[in-house]
Amino acid sequence: MSADTKTPHTAAFIGLGVMGNPMAGHLAAAGLDVRVYNRTRARAEQWCETHGGSHHATPREAAQGADIVLMCVGNDDDVRSVTLGADGVLAGMSAGSLLVDHTTASADLARELAVAARDHSVGFVDAPVSGGQQGAINGVLTIMCGGDQDDYAKAEPVLAHYGRMIKRIGETGAGQTTKMVNQICIAGLVQALSEGLHFAEQAGLDREAVIEVISKGAAGSWQMDNRHATMIKGEYAHGFAVDWMRKDLGICLEEARRIDATLPVTALVDQFYADVQKMEGGRWDTSSLLKRLDK
């Protein structure tokens, strides 16, 4: 069911991790009344000390009275745990309000949540994000959305407080499948950059000089511009963690099997990330594929 079109003034934000914390902060800075819930209560208390608003004991309590509820948690099961059931947000949301899920999750879950939301007369938009922690802090995330056009129209001005590129791709689940495309592309790019830097070092080249030249040509990419320097230094605490990337690639590969898509490079890079995990690098950022080659 589509939500009404009034501009939201009260927002609930569920999940105050490295992404959700600054995203919710942008909403508070924009003047919205923000109600928060986090599984670790101390983090919610700290957020309120910094940004104001109020923290609540359950997702349901946080959602009560909110025009829009936004979530950014870990995986499908985490989303279900904060959305469904007696203490989930849907139990506390009012008819005509809107639920937005920023979690990178499966398209099947998005469709499941849309049905559950409709049963509560609540709108729903699946809206995974790209841009990492720094993008969230700077309010320049890319947000890919799926859902009813009217629901998206209500969500868009709220998402604009931390999104630079916001676009409705299609119906429910389209946001999540677009995020899969994003992760598929990143996996291949990071592996290629890692191999290039490894090759340059083995060839005795000045890697900074090499990147300065090739980044201005067809090989250039965001990953090259923003990650090559830390990769050369062997610093891998600057972005999205390997453990989370493997979760995302698992979603991509499962969806590929369902729709009969062929992802040979993605499947290979997924296994390379498994190697990084075996090196106790699960919390390193995704550019740590280079460390696997240099070990």
C-alpha cells in the first residue's frame, strides 16, 4: 500500500553502525525529530548525547509515532528481527507511514517485507546504499531504490539528507538487485587493481608513478583513485570489511543461480576473499585482496 505524500517530520532509525550512525545524524541535523534503536544500547545513548533525539528499548517503541522508519542492519535475519514480530517496527508503525530498508539484503527479503508492510497499511522502499562509511559521514551516498512510485516520492527528500545520487530503479526488489550489480562490479575492479599493483611491484616499477599515469586513461576508477595509496602502504582499515563483502557476494551468487546468470569472475573473487578471511583478514577492507597476492 502506498504511503501518503506528506513530508515526514519524525523519523525512526534502526541500526547505528558505521553507516547508520552518520546517516541518522544527518537527519537530526536537518531538523527531523529522530527516534533511534540499536541492539547495543550504549551506542544509541551515545548517539543521542551527540545528536539529540531519543533512544528506545525496542524497534517497535522507536517506530511509534514516526512518519518514516529507516533501517540499516547486517543481513536478512537481522532485518527480520527488527521488522517482524511483537517488538518489530511494523508492530509500532501507523497506517500511512513508510518503511525504508538501507540494509544490503536479498531481493526476496525486500518482497517479503513489502507484503508484510502492506498488511499493516505501511509503504515500503528497498534502498541499499553505496559509498562506504566516508560517504555516509559526508552525506554523499548513492542510494538505489525499489518500490511503489508514491512511496519513493515520499522517501526521496528524506534520503537526500545523506544521498548524492538517489534513484528509483523499479518495483520492489529492484534496489537490492541493483546493489548486487554494484558489488559484482566492485569485486572485479578491486581484484584487477590488486593484480596490477602486484605486477608493478614484481616488475620493479614505481607504483605511485604507474598509477599517476594509468589513472588518467581507460584503466582509471574510483577504486584506483581512492584505494591505491593505502594498498601500497599495506593499510586495510579504510572501508567496507571483507566479511561483509562475502555476505554480499553470497547474495549475488545465490540470485545469479535463481535467474540463470553466469558470474565466473565474481565466484572466483569470492573465493579469494575466503582466502583473506583465512589470513584473519575478515575485518580488513576489501582492497586487502592485494595482501593475498603479496603474502
